[in-house]
Amino acid sequence: MFDHLIHIHQQFKQRTIGIELQRFKNVVTKPGKLRYEIEAYNEYLLLTNAFALPIGTRIISDTNSLEVLTSQNGLEGLEEFSGLVAIELPANTIEFPIVEFIQIVKE
């Protein structure tokens, strides 16, 4: 099983980035709203549940972009975002997911 926190600590240590705070951050999506924005300046948001997002979901930030495709729906790894992070659900979304991140604030 992939341990997200061990992986994060190893990666940030290799990049010589100190971690001041780590916590879980959830974005609860609701019917009637398909776009959400999160300000993640001077921090990192690591997406942990790409597999639970509807096909066609897009997450775009200042440092990364991801569109959940059929072949990516089984991703178990982490995707890292920072800056202004926009989450866009597809227009045909029926079940509204909770988008789960691990938030890392650097020292």
C-alpha cells in the first residue's frame, strides 16, 4: 500500500524543503457549482483521491494541471499543486465528490 505521508516527507527532504505544517484539506463539491478555487500560495496541495473524481474533472494551478481521463481514473499516486488552484467538474457530473488534498506549508 502506498503511504502518502512517508512519500511526501521523503520527497520534500530530497528537495530540501522543510515542512512547517501538514494537514488534510477537503473541498466538498455540491450540485449547482462546477468550479472551485483554492489559494495555495507558499504551500503545496497534494491530491490524494484522483480515482474518486469524475472522468473529465480538471485541476489547474500555477504549477501543474491534471485532467482525469479514463486511463488515469485508477491513479494511486499524488499530484502536487500550488498557487491558485482551480477545480473544474464536468458539466455532466451526477455524483459530487469530496476532493481530498494533503496540505503542506513550507518553513
